[in-house]
Amino acid sequence: MPINEGKTERILRVIAGLFLLILLPLTLPGAAKWWGLVGLLPLLTGLTGYCPAWTLLGINTCETRQKDKELSHRG
């Protein structure tokens, strides 16, 4: 799996994932607490640096990959 997320995006995804995993179960009543598991998606993609949706859409926010492509086009 190639990395397709930049450093800032990865940090934001991890924060958002933890936020959802911790706060939703604390604030939602009953079975709705399970919605907190939605936080696993941004947490896992942030930790791995790979987002399958970005691959399907052709998006790459990884700064080093973009710099490598720019350098290869110049040379």
C-alpha cells in the first residue's frame, strides 16, 4: 500500500478518529453508542497513511511523493 496522505492530513485523521471513538460513546444514548466505531476508519487511515478512497479518486496529498514527481519531470 503506497502512502497517499500528507503529514498534516494524517495527524488530523488520527485526532478525528480518537475524538469519534471516545466522545460519541460517552454522549450518545443506548445502541447509538456503536456509532463511535466509525472513528476507526479515520484512525486506521491516519496511522497507515493510506486511504483507499483517495486512491479511487486519484488524490495524493503526500508531500514527498509530489516533490519526487516534480523532480522527475524536470530531469
